[in-house]
Amino acid sequence: MKRIDRLIAITEILLSHPNQLFPLGVFADRFQSAKSTISEDLIMIKDKLLLSNRGFLETVPGAAGGVKYLPSISVEEASSFLEKLAQTLNASERILPGGFIYMADLLYDPRIVRTLGLIFASIFRSRKPEAVVTIETKGIPLALMTADSLGIPAVVIRHGNKVTEGSSVSINYISGSSKRIQTMSLARRALDSGKKVLIIDDFIKAGGTAKGIISLMHEFVAEVVGLGILVEDVLWKESRLVNDYLSLLEYGDPSTDQPVIKAKTQVLSQIGV
């Protein structure tokens, strides 16, 4: 096999299996090449990935080591994507009575949530989360795509108990916007004790739900290493119950009280940090 053919084949395998560790022997056997040759190939692939800003290769040393592809996105591409998404959400036909904005169709579009998950993963990867946690329902696609880009499981908290999930931990929390007492529940089998977790959700107002999720994570002795939000309502910022979070879009204009969505491209400086 010519080197160019081998390079294309190895790249295709790595891109198709993000976050999966491949021992060098796998490629050496498959392409009937020496491990030293495969190492040279991987160096070339690594350089090309860096040039195209499509992620990077991580080498794990030792007998049980190998190489794996970690997907990422450039600041420029992420910024352009968020600007276009904000423009789409600002279409007049999306404004609902009460100043709400319809975005459910976008949250269930794989092309959109895949990129959003890649942005969240690129920002939070350095914190080494071991699970992505969200609460049903619209946050599920975001959490799942983020977990896929990080190569870790997604965990879904439910409103109330489900008999099909066995024993669970439930807590009551107060919704920051409606001031109503609600219940959230997570099956004991869904999350091992002591994990590092990244919380992902689609929207935040006063932050009552986010605060409830953090409290529930304490019941699992989990360490919350990040809270990622797609859209934050800036009109609730002064009375928000949580402070340590990162949002990609902001909703509302304090000067006009109008439902305007803006991209927070400044947060993208944290990509790869």
C-alpha cells in the first residue's frame, strides 16, 4: 500500500471512532507495516489535523497505550456558527406570545446540535469530565452530542420517579422563575459515586433548575466541573441563583426588554484552554 493510501485509511478510521484508543499494533497488523512507519504516519496526520483545526491526536505512552482522535473546533468556525444561529433565532416568526422564542426544531436538528456539542466539548475538555448530566427534555440532544464529542456517557435527570429505572435519588427544588416546588430524580445506577460531571442545559432564567441539579449531584458525591448553557436570559442575571456557568447565546436586552438573541463569541476564547 502506498503511503498516501495508508494515511487516508488511518485518518478515516480515527475520524470515524473519536475518543477511541487504538494501539499502534492495530494499524501495523492491518496495513502490514512496521510500528515505526505507523508512528511517522500518525505524526503527519496530527500536523494536518492541526492545520485544518478539526481536532487533534493524543498519544498515550506505555504498553497499553496508543493513539486516539479528539474532535475539536476552531474559534473562528465556532464564532461564525453562533452568529448564524443567533440570526436564525431572531427571525420574527420565531417570537411567541409572552416574548418566548421557538427553538425546539433547532435543538433536534443533528447538524446544529452536533456543532454545539463540539463547542461545549472543546471548551470543557480540559476539565476532564467523566459524564455529561442534563435534565429532560430539550437539553438531552445537547448533552448527548457533547458527551459524544468527549467520549463519555450522558446521564439524564427526570422530573419524578420512573419505575423502570429501579431505585433512585430524588430532591425537591424551587424553580427560580415560577417559585414553584418541583421534583427531580436520578436512578442510582445511572451515575457512579464520585464522578466528575459536566452539566449541560438549553436555557437558564433564574437558575433554580441548575441549582437543583448541582444539589442532586452532591447526593452522588459528584464533582461538578462545569455548567454549560446554550441560552441565558440576561433579564434575570441580577437575581440568578447560580453564578459559575458558561452560556453561548444571550436572550433579551436590558435596555429595551425586547426578545433579542446575541452570540457570546467572547467565551470561545476558552476553546482548547
